[in-house]
Amino acid sequence: MEEITQANLILTNSLNKEILAQSKKGSQVIFFAEKGDGVKNKAHYSFRQLDIGESWARASSMNYVDTAWFEGLPIQPEMGWEFDRLIPDYVIPFKDYKKVGKKQTVNMFGNPLLSENVDITSGYFEGWLGQNGGSVIKQDMGEGSILTVTWKLVSQIEHNPIALLILNRLIEIMCGKHKVSSSKSVR
């Protein structure tokens, strides 16, 4: 995906120094991070890959959405059928976690201070461990802000009409053309 700059809005799948500088000067940035740790330039963010397919972790978890951001769209507070093929494979972990491998367990660093300093629009809660992470978060950056999205919008934009509706809404919000009526941010 190429970067698109228009009306102080930047759509990107890379958070390099130039984009961070533009945000600090007032640009609004939508950072598509659906590839998580596979993103080459991800600035200060770390990502946690969720279990792929069926697992105990997925069975005891839920993906949640602040529907105030998507008023008028067929989106529920708990992700359901409408998020078919959009549910993220990665989240931004709000605390440190353990990555269990075949031979060893590795302690991984989360983003513990991030949840206190961002607006959480969507996230993932793994119940039996109490792990929480964001999949759509908005962080002020200087005069601008960065909206980080791990939903699979880019890969599904041509196949899923809900992806296009969501993307259009995110652009409208970041450009100030759509106001969020009331935030139910989960802090």
C-alpha cells in the first residue's frame, strides 16, 4: 500500500520517522497494522499474534467494538458475523505476556502505559488470562494523532463491503467530517 496524503490525512502501513514528524505537525494518520510484527516500520508499537484458528485462548476470548464510532453501520459491541474475515490476527498488548513455544516460553513486552494514554475503539480480551489488547486505538501525537488499526481492512477491502464502510468511517472521523456521538472507550 502506498501512502496517500490529502487534507492532512495520511493512510499508511508503515510508521516511519517522516510520518511521525507529519503527525506531530498536525497530520491525522491511519496506520494499517494488520500484519502486526511483520510491519517493517511500526514506531513504538509492539504487537501480539493471536492464536490462528480454534484454540482454548480464542474460545475464552472476545473482540469488542465501541459502536459509537460506527453509528448506522451493522456493527455490534461484540464482533460477530459482520466481521467475517476482518477479525484481527494481531493486537497491541496492553501488558507484558508470555509466548509459549514448543521448547521454551519467552517473555514478551507489551505496551503497559499505552492503554492509559489512548482512546480504545476496539480490542481483544482473553478471559481466562485477563489479557487485554487493542485492535483500533487512537493516540495523540503532537498536534495530530495516529489511529492504529489491526483489523484486516486492507486485505479485505475488495472482498468485503463492510471493510469499505468501516474504512470510509475511519477516514471521516480522522478528517473531522464525522463526530463520534459518545465514546464508550474501555480504559
